[in-house]
Amino acid sequence: MLRETIAIGADHAGYALKAVLAADLGKMGYGVLDLGTNSEVSVDYPDFGFAVADAVTSGRAERGILVCGTGIGMAIAANRDPGIRAALCTGGLMARLAREHNDANVLALGSRIIGVEVARECVRQFLSTSYGGGRHADRVAKLSHPEIEAVE
Ligand code: RB5
């Protein structure tokens, strides 16, 4: 049975790592919506960040993964969509807590910052960790509705 669909995108700096992660996702049984780029020819990371964000908010994918040189540009781009909670992660603990505390729906990775095995661990944690809800719920809701009263 096919697991959820993951949208994945990268710029030229993230292309090689994206290829590795996309292949892993397929082997793990996820549907893979690969939105490019598909070579190391220079491109603009916002185009791919926006494309993955749109795939998630439109429901074509349940979650997304973005890779650029640092992960920073991709996270900024994806987070411009109000339905996206993109988390730039440099290790498995960050990826786990991004899901547990922040209900992150996009994982952003930097191919020039972390190695392949750390990236794989980030992906594993991101995909296998459930959102904790509870005390985090009001805070996550407030990300979409800043007018909500502060909680103590
Ligand atoms: C491309 O050289 C680089 O700027 C990009 O991959 C990313 O790191 C931007 O945040």
C-alpha cells in the first residue's frame, strides 16, 4: 500500500542530495512528487520552494522536503505560504521536534551544511514523528492566527 505522497524539490545546489532522498522515499513506499530541479544547472531556489509549498497546501502532497545549499532560502520561500510550516533542520533531533512541537509540514535541508547520512536521519525523523498536539496546539494555531490571545 502506498504511504503518503511527499513533494520534493531542490535548486542546483541541492539537486544531488534530492536525488538520493527521492530514491530513498520511493524505496520506503512513499509516493514521490518530484518538482525538480533535475540538473546542476543554476536555477532560483524560490521557484522550487514555492512549488513544493503549493503542492502541500493544495493537497497534492501531504508533506514536503526542500534542499538547497544551506536550506535557508528554501525555508524562507516555503514559509511565505501561510499554510506552510517549513523547518530548517541540521540533525535528527531538530527534525523530530519540528514535527512534535511545530507540526512542520515541510523539511528544509542544506546540502552544503550536512552530509547524506544526517540528511537521511532528518528525513526519517520528519516522516516518522507525529505532531504532539496538547500544549503545542495553541501555539501552532497562533502561527496561522496571530490575533489569538497569548497563552501563558
Ligand atoms: C545557491 O548558490 C545557494 O545560494 C542556494 O542553494 C541556497 O543556499 C540559498 O539559500
